[in-house]
Amino acid sequence: MKAANESHESAAAARAAAALVVVQVLKNGRFLDAALEEARGRLRATDRAIAPLIQELAYGTLRWYHQLIGVANLFATRPFKAKDADIHALLLVGLYQLRHTRVADHAAVDATVSAADILKKSWAKGVLNACLRACLREAERVAQTIAASAELRYSHPAWLIDAISNDYPNAWPRILDANNERPPMTLRVNTTRVTRSDYLAALHAEGIAARTHSGVETALVLEMPVPVERLPGFAEGHASVQDAAAQLAAGFLETQPRQRVLDACAAPGGKAAHILERTPSLAELTALEVDPQRLERLRLNLRRVGVNARLMLADAMNRSSWWDGSAYDRILLDVPCSATGVIRRHPDIKVRRQPHDLPQLRRTQVQILDGVWPCLARGGKLLYVTCSVLNEENEQQMRDFLVRHTDAVAEPLQPGGNAIGYQILPGEDEMDGFYYARLRKR
């Protein structure tokens, strides 16, 4: 009986912790990953086993947030007070379990209701129990409510549905559905240390099922995610976690030996590391990062895979603070963007990103583009990258740039392609949503 009670307490503790993570994202605007890391740090050693469950519940609740809010509003007859945001979030965690997991209904309800005690709000147990059981009892009403609203059906904010459907009138439902899928864990093999086939064999030897990615020569896709500590040779830099779409950057940049390369928005460093792995005989790679903590993360990531770069704490927009006047042969520009192509990997984007963010992001992209273009040598190439699916940040941004800079020419990235750049949609060939455009200076 004692063991059963401890298991029940752990289950309730996981729900309570997940609810607090959700509150951090919804109320305080925290990044989901950062809020989860903080929650894991608060766990006692005896509670570490529930960390994966906390992550699953927090990710799932935010992935389906817009749908869950609609369902909650059917049964929560009065709005929750601001001081009870944790109970509101706990209700969403409970609804997520009932609608999108295989947790037995009675277990989901019981653990969620009990979590109110851990949050020191026992008064809410009756409210939670009534709402969750009403959701089970009135399943047909719930289904009809969801079917009547695109915002609930696709679990995206209305403004984002409008933006994506305007840009992709035939593909928008597929994009939204892909955003709600669980992303694969994809690795980039460091081929300066091990071949892809040998590393695949090493994974299989460790009991980790994986397969080669058909379109990216350095990529392996795991059948199930695993902690990086389980990856053979990870600490020695034999492999890195990086989506297959992001791995295309190094090839698209077309670096050659003895060239000078600039990575203007470099952290966390996956693309810079891949460039150096692919072309180890570069004359120099300069990596800029404006945030000190992200610069340190970049430094550690490069050190792990055994490559060297010139790291600078600098803002790419202000070239007078970092540029010595020597032109670069290649520039990688992975600009700040809406991140609407990686929602399946970061579901908190759907609640943190707002429509009024887009004009400022677009201005920042323009400032960075115009700021680094003079640093590119004649005949040199700049690769513009976003993890967005929105046209205003991608092809339209490139068209506007070409009007401003008559010495720029867009190069095709797909055989026979006529569009400016190459748009990858979420889920396409198991990849995240990315946009690439390569510009050559006349």
C-alpha cells in the first residue's frame, strides 16, 4: 500500500509541476525549455524519475493549448482569478491527458485532482473533478465544439491560421497538422571523425534504432528520442542533435578551402560546426553572437566537436563594432524570425508569438541584411536562412532586398526552380520548416 501511495503522490506531483511550467510560459512569457529546466532543477533526487512525465505533460498541454482552452470554457462556468492561474493550467493538463494520451481516464482525473493539494489549493479539487468528468461524459458536445472552430480543430491562434492559409491556400491544413506532430530526433554525423554508416552501426550496437535520411547525407533519424548521454561518442563530438533541414545550410553555402566565412547570428553553433566539419581548411570562420550566455553555449558546442572559430560578442547590425574591413567570401545569415517552421519542436511559439511581433522581426531582418552585405566580397555568396514559413519573412524579404541592392543576384537552390529561395514546410521529408535563399554579389 505504501508503494502504491508513493506512486500516486509522484503522479500528482508531475501534474502539479507541469501546471507550474505552463503558467511560466502563459503568464510570464518564459521559453518552455527554460521553464522545464528550472522545474527539473527543483526536483528532489528521489523525484527525478518524473522529469520525463513533466516534460510530456507540459509540451502536450501547450501543443494543444488553443483546443484545450475551448474545451475548458465549456465546463468551467466562471473564469479563474489571476491568482489561480496554476489551477487553470492544471485543468488544461488534465484535459490534455483525457484527449491526447493513453493514460487511463480514471488515473488522469485522480492524479490531476490530487495535484491541487500539492499546489495548496484543495478547494479546487471539486472544480477540477467536475470539469474533467463532464468532459468525459459530454464527449459528443466536445467533438462538435472542436469541429466548429478552426482554432480548436488545429489548435493554433486565429491570426496564425489566417497568415498561413493566406500564404498556402492549398497546403495550410497539412502545415497546421504537421505543427501538432511530435518531431523526430535527428542527428548530424561528424564525418571528420566517423562515417555515417559506421555511426549508424554504433547506434544499433547500443540498441538505438535509427535510419539514414534520404535527402541529407550527414543525417540519421532516430526511431525514438533518447538522452544525448546514450549516444555513442557524443561527448567526443561524433554526432550532434540537429534537424535535417538545418543541416542543408553547410552545403548551400558552398564553402571552399582557404575562404573567409562569417556566421553573423551563430548561436547555438550547429551550422557553424557543420561548416567547419565540411570544410576544415577554411582560412577563418568568424562567429558573431550578441548574447553572452548564448556565446558561451556556442563556444562549448564547437569545442565538443573539435572545431575552432573566431568568436565575437557583437551585434551583426552594427558592423563598425566588429568588422575590420576585410571582406568575407561567404556569409551565413540565420536571422531572428517568427520560428513558425519549428512549432512542432517548440509548441510554446503558438502562445508566445503575437502578430505585432512580425513587423519588428522583419525590420530586424532588414537591418541585419543591409548591415552585413557590405562585408561580402565581390563574387561572394550570402545564405539567408529562417525557420519560418511566412512569406513576408522569406521570399518577400528577398524580393525587397534585391530591389534595394542592385549588385545582388539570387541563385537557384533547386534544379529547375524559378522561385527565389527554397521553402521547406514542416514535416516535409521528416524536416522542420526552413527557408533558404542564396545571394551572390555581382
